[in-house]
Amino acid sequence: MPQHTVTWEGGRRFTGRTDDGRESRFDVPVAMGGEGTAPSPMEAVLHALAACSAVDVVAILEKMRCPPASLRVEVDAERAADHPRVYTSIDVLFVVTGEVPEKKLARAIALSAGTFCSVGAMLGATARIAHRYELR
């Protein structure tokens, strides 16, 4: 099993490393005592959800023989007022361009949300996750 480590770099900065040397940087906003140089751990969770969903949707559309020209995932979320301040509501917007039939895009998003995206499945334990799209 791969080992993941996080090392404190000073202040509120941390570096995560996989066992094969890939790195991620984390910080917190200035208002929380950080330098704001990298995503906070909770922001990284939203990035992970967006990336997981994007990977799925692109792969599914490619299998459907209608790959998008571009795809961007925008995520907006609300957190609980009390600690541990989990996400309680997450809105995921897919902005897609290209010759992608709307029904196929909707199906790809539904498959990601309901079957394939593990990050979404975990977050769904505490948050209502809504998915929508704009096809341009």
C-alpha cells in the first residue's frame, strides 16, 4: 500500500508526498494565520471532487465517442458552523464546450455522480451534492 506523508514546512505550510515523490502543497488563508500560498486542506478536498468528477466525465464521453473540446468544473460549497465543520452542501457545475449531445453529457455526469466518483461518494455521507452543467 502506498505511503503518504505530510511534512510541516513552517508557519501553516505543509507538503504532502506520495511514496514515489509526487508532491502537493497546502496552506491556510491569511485570515487563519497562513500565507495563503496554496489551497487549504478543505479546499483541496473540493479540488479532489472536481478532478475526480472531471476525469470520469471526460473518460465516459470519450467512450461515447463525443469527447468535449473543453471541460471545466466549478465547485461551490457550504460548511457546518460547528466543528469539525464538514461540508454540508456542495454544488458542482460542469462547463463543457464541443460537439457533445446534451443527453450524453447528462448521462456521463450521472454515472460519475452515482457510480464512479469515490470522492463524491465519501463527501455524500455529510453533504448534499448537486450536479449541473452548461453546454456551450
